[in-house]
Amino acid sequence: MERFVKTCDQYQRAGKPNDKKKAPLKLVPVIQEVFTKLNTDACGPLPITSKGNRYLITAICMSSKFPETIPVSDISSVSVTDALLNIFSRMVFPREIQCDQGTSFTSALTTEFLKDSEYLSGIVLCIIHRVTLLSDFFER
């Protein structure tokens, strides 16, 4: 039996449980204040609502995990800027915004709007889509 397991193609491809190396853990800084760091994303296209909205602009506080969504008809830079202003007027202007490299977030109008904010210290454009998984979780 032992010789069969050592030579069987299927068992060789599966590997042993201790073959896999784990990635080292890294310390992540704890965010002390709520709404200082937001994760934003655009979700859609979704079925059109009675008000003509087809997309959602989501913003999630990275410290409290509080989600906020604004329905919009399109994901143009004007719609995204209006939605972000709507969100920030109820919360506060964050110090840092994390988003994927969607054109609605990287457009000249949106980046100029965010740069004009005296409170915002940085916009982090995430190349890897895994960072927006928290947004995807709340969108489901």
C-alpha cells in the first residue's frame, strides 16, 4: 500500500498537508478614529430601479466596517463626485481613500475634487482588486 501511494499519480499531485508553506503574518496598523480611512468602490450594472439608478457607489469605514451606499444612474465622474460628497456630508471627509483603479475614481474631476479637500491627505489607488473585497462582501 505504501509503495502504491508513493507511485500513484493522483496522490503525488495532491501533495502532503505539510508541503504548503504559509505566508508570514504582517502587523497592520490599527485605525483609532472612525471614518479616517475609507474603502470606496462602484458596483454594477444592476437591474434598473424605478428612479433609473443602475449602479451603487459604496464607501466602507475601515475601522468600524460601517457601509454606506449611494445609488446612481451611471458611474461617470460627475455621479461619483456627487455620491462621495453626499457620503462625506453625512460622515466626515476622510484622511485617506482606498479604491481600485476604476476610471470613475481616477478621472481628472474626481481626483481634483478629492485634492481640493483640505482634510484628505492621500488617495490610495489599489492595483490589486483584493483590497476591495470588503466592498464586494457588502454588495452581495
